[in-house]
Amino acid sequence: MLATSIAPFEITWEKLPDDFKLDDDPVDNINQPAIAAALTESLQLAGRIPANAITFTNYGICATVNGKIVVKAPDWGYVPAISVTREEVDRSYTPRLEGDIPAIVMEFISDTDGTEYSTKPTYPPGKWFFYEQVLRVPNYAIFHPANGVLEVYQLDDTGRYKLREPDPNNRFWIAEMNLFLGIWQGTRENRTGFWLRWWDENENLLLWGFELVEQERQRTEQERQRAEKERQRAERLAAKLREAGIEIDD
């Protein structure tokens, strides 16, 4: 068991008991799983998820605060490296004990109760307090799918979350992932609206599977068109040579 103290809270990192009942309530709406899956898919296809990294969706992140187990399930998150087998973190994940602190956690707002902003320190602590003061996750993103607003908070030198300003492209550099996070508007899986997307260090968009298929289709079509133009050019040249009395061997 590893322990740290942040007065007046004692935080310990203990494995979740096998008989601990995890909250299995359904997610708030149909959009949340799609947004989370899209974030993971582009990372996977771009080779941006190392073998010992994990992404998670509505998955229990655990700590013990003053002797009481606390479990929060962010809508999406990324852990750079775990130090145990994936089977050991099948049900839940305890940072420090089983690997790195998440590099980023995200909440997708679907209601107006404000739990994503809760700094409540008493048991059970609010999400904001848990991510900032207990886990000390360096990046906390709050996304409003209905209007495309993305808020990214970063731990500052005082250990508190500070709202970041986006870059000129309206994106946020997530240094721990070497990627930009931003908003994209369009259609995927029959949902038209705002999505969270990744861009690499050269500001190239990380594509989804269907976009890669379309990109390859366009490339193949362009190659076919170039080949056809070359064939037609060769035929015109051969015709001119024959008109000039020059025979061409096939």
C-alpha cells in the first residue's frame, strides 16, 4: 500500500476489493459512448496507444481517502503506462499502485447538475476535487457536446486547476500525449454535431477508420486517373508518329 498525505486528507492507493460493488448505471445519453469511442479509435489507428497504455470510458478510477474508498468513472481518460497486466485492471484502476496517474480525464456534460465542477471535499468528494486534489490529474477536460464548448483545465504550480486558453486554431496542446485536442464539427455514425478530435504535433488530424478508407479510395482514384491520362497521352503520341510514317513496335 502506498500512501501520501495532503492535510487534512490521507490518501492511500489500495487495490479495490474483489467484492466491491461498482456503479453500473447506464451512461447519461446515446452521444457519450460515441464521442468516447471516436477519441480512442483515432489514437489506435495512428499508433498512438503504446502496449502498456490504456484508454478508458466510464471506468472506475480508485483511491482511498481517509480510509474510505472513492471511485469515479470519467467519461474518457488516458493512462500512459500501467505497471501490471491488463487482466489486473479489468474492473478498475488504482493509480500509483498499478501504474501512472491518468494524463487526462474528460467529462461530457449531458445535464445541468454541475457535478463535473464539484469541489466538495467531504465523502464522497466531488469530481473536480477528486481529479485535482486526490488524483492530481494534470489535465481535466469538460466538453459540452450540445454547443461544442471545450474547457481544458491544467494543474498550475499551486496544485490547482487553471482554465487554459486555446491556441490560434482553437486547440489545446496536451504535452503528456504529444497531441492537440480540439473540436471538430461533422457527421460520424449517423450523429451530426460537435466531436472531440486529436491533431499531431504537425497539426495533422488523426483520422477515423472510415476517413482512412475514403482517403485510400481517393488516392486509388487519382492513380487510376493519372494512369488513364498517361495511356491517352501515349495513344496520341503513337497516332502522330504513325501519321508521320513512323512505325512503332508494340
